[in-house]
Amino acid sequence: MKKLPPTARSRHALTCATCERRFFIDETQTPPFCSQRCQLIDLGRWLDEEIGLPFEGEPDGTPVERRGDPDESESGY
């Protein structure tokens, strides 16, 4: 097996999660995005709730309700 120089081994190509452009990981400061612009677009999608993590509910099928602040007392104050 031929050994590669350290720079060749560290050049790992990725696909930007926003624009799908191919780039090398050592060319960006914002992996897995190719640029700060794509990183901010993705953040905006999360904040606008266009994307999110999948949720299937509780294992027993009971719906999840919004829970109050744990510091609040049950007396309603």
C-alpha cells in the first residue's frame, strides 16, 4: 500500500448540508457547511422550525404535554 503525504491524507471531501456543493474539510471553518452563509441558512431553517429532529412520542403511546417550570409550585402561585 502506497503511503500518502500528511496533506493528502487530511484532505477529505464533504458535501455541504445546505447547498450540496463539494468542498474539502480543511477549506472551511464551518463544517459540515462550505461557508458561514450556508451555516446561517441552516440555522434559520431550524429557528423557523422548517427542519427538526424526528419525534415518535413516548414508548407507551401517552402523548407528551407541555410541562411547567420545575421551580413552580403546584399551588398555582
